[in-house]
Amino acid sequence: MEETGLIDLVVQGGLLMGPIVICSIVAAAIVGERFWALRREKIIPRHLTATVWKWVKNNQMDADQLKQLKGGSPLGRVLAAGLVNSKHGRETMKESIMEVATHEVHEMERYLTALGTIAAITPLLGLLGTVLGMIDVFGQIVLQGTGSATALAGGISKALVTTAAGLFVAIPALFFHRYFERLIEELSVFMEQEAIRLVDVIAGEREG
């Protein structure tokens, strides 16, 4: 019964319900993928900086360890960038870290532009569907008059379906877009702090 009612609403909404439904599917896929990709333990493994410092302190850092760092996590790649340039001084280390960190943040922001676009465009699609529906309703009034209030109300109700559907998709999409932006900001700040901390320790400006 519920599935049939939902299908009926989609059919009543007209052609523009198709793009709105597609947007909802894409938005749900992006949200699920970003939740999986932006897990804190995947981006910033616990105790990674301390482990790297132990490797450096015990002269265990070699090509294999660097390869492991680069393939492990975004934080690992940021730390590896600093370690590779450790012989060139503190400023060079920081520059290489910022360059790699910028790239990693860009990767973390993948698909967020699409999610933001969906949040912006679906209400407009819904409004366009409603406007087209109202044009059709008023066209019927011109042809048949206003004799049937029930039919008129039904036509207006159908016209409003697309607006409701557009908002139903846009509100969660906007919420998760803001949520992921904030999460990425927090993760990037933490990565930068951990990397600079390691740089300071290696440079002898901070205790390990």
C-alpha cells in the first residue's frame, strides 16, 4: 500500500519528479560514501604521529616505512612529505606538508560540490514542477470553469507534489553538505597540527 502510494505521488508530480528522484538517489549515495571515506580512524589513525617519532628516534625510518606511511592514511602521507624533506630544513618540511595536506583536503572534499548542487537545484526543480502544474490547472479552469471545487483542489494538490519532493531531498542534502564541510575542516586542522608537531620535534624545537 505505502509503495503504491509513493509511486502514485511520483506519477502525479509529472516529468520533473524523475530528475528529483535521481537527485535523491545520487545524494544518498554521496552521503553514504562520504561517511565511509571520512571515518576518523581512516583519516587520522590513533597514535600514528607517536609511532612515526619512535621510528625516527630509533633510526628505523627507511623506504619501506615511508611507503607504509604513504599508503596508510591521509595523515600518513602528510607526515611522510615532511620526513622526506627533513634534511632540507624546517621551512621546506612545512611547505611540503602544506602542499600534500592541500591535496588530501581536496580528496576529502570529493563529491561535496555535487551534493551542494543537489541541495540547491532540487527546490528549484520542485518549484518549476509546481509552476507547470499550476499553469495546467488554470488552463483547465479556462476550459471547464470552476464548477468542481474538488477537482480544482486536487489539481493544485498534484501541482504542489514536486515542491514538497524537492524540499524533501534538498533539506537533508544541505544538512549533510554542511556537516561534511565542518568535519573536513576539523580533520584538516588536526592533520596540520600533528604534522607541525612532528616537524618541531625533529627540528628540536619541542620535546618528543
